Amino acid sequence: MADTRAGFVALIGEPNAGKSTLLNRMVGAKVSIVTHKVQTTRARIRGVCMEGAAQIVFVDTPGLFRPRRRLDRAMVAAAWGGAADADIVVLLIEAHRGLTDGVQAILDALKERGEGQKIALAINKIDRVKAESLLALAQELNTAFPFVETFMISAERGYGVDKLREWLAGQLPEGPWFYPEDQIADLPMRMIAAEVTREKLTLRLHEELPYQLTVETEKWEDRKDGSTRIDQVIYVARDGHKGIVLGNKGETIKAIGQAARADLMEFLDRPVHLFLQVKVRPNWLDEPDRYSEMGLDFRDGD
């Protein structure tokens, strides 16, 4: 096909800036988990979006923050790795929070790391602030860093997203597409299914626990009757955590399973039988295999 374009776009920003919501809005399907908790995106999930003759491959990076634990360090390394590999980087910031210390730290790092890259600014959640303060914020940020373009968007409501997508498509290098036209993500389905269940756990459970657990898809069986059976294990770090995940008479795990199953049925467009088990693995945060399963490099946590 003549005149096709294809390239990688990295969405970066602080945790909770709206990167996953924007990715899902662009792609038109739920490929990255969206929760109200920070630091929920662990792996570099790619969503694929078609805009005219251009194929935009989004790298949804974990939020950039000051890492404390091994898992945190591996996530931040994955985020910068995703940005370094991209044709275009879009920095997402929250309109109502403005130029925070965290955003300033990202800008300082971009000055060192982003030389020669096209870096655009997307001010998200614009429905939360007045127009005049938006313009002042855009000016302040463009004084702090030489962005090639600035967009005002609301990823949740869809404002300004089409304009951003059209601009990105026009900026990508000419060349053949990387993926079939109907493919929306390059993660294995087993990993997407695990992310869906982890999202439900994160929404249901509170405080630190979501960062002390991980989900792995152990078995995946497409059956002759058109349904799919998925067996997953939720690994927790302590016995006490297992009780919290199971809940009183198994009510919590049942509700999580039902919510995950509903999302998976919609995503896969077929009946799904989902079976969840909870296992205690005290040191899973120090096991290289668990990191590989999440698409992270264990050594990045050193």
C-alpha cells in the first residue's frame, strides 16, 4: 500500500495523569487498565490505532515517579525505555495540578534524554479548570520546555483527542504498518486477561495491598462450543493478604471474578469461564520470573 505511515508514540507523565485512559480512548477498546490508584500500569502495553493510512502504535508507560522498591525501579526504567524507543513522545499533565515537582523532574530528565526527539505536550482534564488558567499553564510549560506542539484534551470525555490523534498520524515516518489492520494490542491475550483481573483487584482493595500482589494466567483454553476457559493465580505476599483477597465467605474474590469475567467477555466477544486461585508467595517481588510475566526487566530494579 502506497503512502502508509507507521510509528511508535510514547505516552509519559506522572502516575494518574490519564495515560491509560487516553490510550483506551485512542484505540477504542480497553487495552490498558484504568484505576483511581497510582502506578497501576506495570508493563509497556502497546495499543494500535488506525488514523487514515497511518498506524499509530502507542507505548503506554508506567507513571514516572521517585522509585522506592525494586518493582518501582523496574517500572520507571520501563517507562524511560519506552520513551527512548518512540518516534514521538507525548507528555501528559493534569490541568488542575499544573507544573508539579514531579512534572519538573520529568522535564529535567527530558532535557537530558529527549534530545532529537519530537516531544509534544497534552494538558489533560481540561474540564476541571477555567480557560484563562489553562492558557497561562500552557505558556508556563512551553517556557520550561520547547514542546513541538501543545494540545488541550480531556481523555475521559474525548475532548481534543481526535485532533491529537490526527496530528500524531501526520508526524509518523512513512513506511509499512507493523501490525494487521484489525489488531489493537501486541500483548499476549493471557497478559491482557491478567491485567483485567488485576484492575478489578486494585479497584476493590485498598491501601498498599494492590502493589503487593500480581496476577498470572496459568491456562487458556478455547473450547469447541465457542467459549474460553481462563485459569488465573493471584499471588500475594502474606497469609493475611490472602484472607483480604478472598473476603468474608469468599465474597470479595467472587465479586472480583464476576467483574473481570464481564470485561473479558466484552473484550473477547465470547462466553468466558474464569477461575481464580489465591496463592501466598512471600518473595514474589524478588523473583525474576514474576517480572518477566509483567513484561519488566528484573535487573532494572537493581
